[in-house]
Amino acid sequence: MLSRRRLLLAATCLPFRTLAQSSASSAGSAWIPPKSADGHPDFSGYWTNVTLTPLERPRKLGDKAFFTPAEAAAYERVTIMEHRQEATPDSLWNGRAHVVSTLRTSLIIDPSDGRLPRPTQAALRRAGEARAARRDHPADGPEDRQLAERCILWPTAGPPMLPGFDKYQIVESENYIAIVSEIMHQTRVIPLGNRPHLPESVRQWLGDSRGHWEGGTLVVETTNFTDKTPLHSSSKDMRLTERFTRTAPDTILYQFTVNDPESFAAPWTAEIPMHPAEGPLAEYACQENNEDLARILSGARAAEKREAESQK
């Protein structure tokens, strides 16, 4: 079942280093990242973005953008305790995770309040329609269930690559970057250079990504999303810009910007440091062990049968 796989994968995640450790390992601002054969920064290897830092800044923190080290440690203790009290399967990895190494109080860095911009009326309408569909048709068929339950796509695969308990392998060549997600082994193959995007009529689960270099930063533009993989009620016309920068021997600074006027009052940007993880990627046998979907659907049919019999 999915919950058992979560527990196994949770044990493979490595904790983030503190800001002081990362700074010390970088040997100062003169650090030069390793190069690939074509002369660009080398991102190859295994990386993780596991963190306790939330996407949005908790309202109780107000305009506080950064923790002190002592505040970060206190926040970690409280957060881990809260998750353990919830006794959810995912909570075990929290004992090995920390706030981001920059000590930010949220992953969102723009707007400056660390929170999502105001949603548009269209986004609110889509969210309401999605809630109604889940309520009225929770299990008419497999298409009504979440993509993760169907072993199609795990949200942390990206884009954007939001933290969970995932681990990634990056493989780099002159013309392509491939990012493999451990969970469900989703693979993003990103062409590099000035290649045009797919026609607007062609939509994909992960969108259509194209990468190019801006100095030492890999910039990836993704368009052509579907309406089945929204990000906080985003539209299929969202334009996502990701930036990968090697800032230290143990750090990739990953940033992404969401530009979707149909869904948000303004663009917004998040930042997540990624740190080395132990390889290789673990086998993730989703379909082979997925008993959840069959049980959900058979349970729904049994409930319908009882309801029909009660009406007689």
C-alpha cells in the first residue's frame, strides 16, 4: 500500500545542513562549481529538498522573513512534535528534516509577506468545482481519484519540485537535462537550447519544458500544462520558470516563479535549497503493490449497493 512505501522512502531522506555548515563547506564566495564536459555547471548526482519549512509563511510570524538559528531549532521541535501527535504515516520523516538552510520562514520569497497572492475569481471557481466533483463523485471510476492513488504522478516530481519526502537524480548532457524522481520514478527530460515549445494544442502531465543557460544558472521554462495537474488552482496556461544554481559544494539553489494571471493577482516566487542525498534511487513498486485503488472503488460499489437495497 502507499502508506508502507512512504515509510520506506522516508528513511532514505537526508537532513538539510544548517546555514553555517553550508557556508563553511563552500570555502567562501570564491567557490567555483564543477563543470560538465561542455563547460556548464555540473548538476549530476542525487539530491533532496526535504524540509519542514512551509510553502507559505505562518500568519503568526507576520513579516519575519528569517529565523535565527535558535528560533529555527525551536520551530523544528514544535513542528516535529505536532506531526508525531497526528500519527500520520508521513510524519516519521520529520524527525530527519529541518528548516531550509537559508533559515527562511517560508519557501515563498516573493511576495515579501511569504504568502500566495490573492486568487482570481476564476481560480476560486475552479477550486469550488473541484471540491464539488470530489464530494459528488468521489469514486465513480478510477478517473475520479487522485493521480498519486492511480500511480500516475506524484506531486513532488514537478514542475515545480515542491518538497515532500522525495529524492532526485539529475543526469546532465550537452543537449538534455533529465531529472528522475524516486517516487514513481517520474522522469523529466528537458531539452536545452533554443528549441520551440510544443504547439499550444499539445498538453502534457508535466507540461512542456525547455532549458537554457544564463551564465552559471540553468533556466527552465515550462508551458502547455493540463487542467489535471493544477498548482493551488492554477490554470493550464500557467507559465513556470525554474532556476537551478550551484551555490556551494553541497547546495543547488532551486527557485521557481509562477506566472498565471488567470489564477493569481500577481506572479510569485519560491526558493528551495537542495542538498546531496545518498544514492541510488530506491525501487518504487507502485502499481505492483497498489491495493488502495481497488479497495476504494469496491468500497464505493458496496456502499451504492447498500443504498439501493435500503430504498427498496
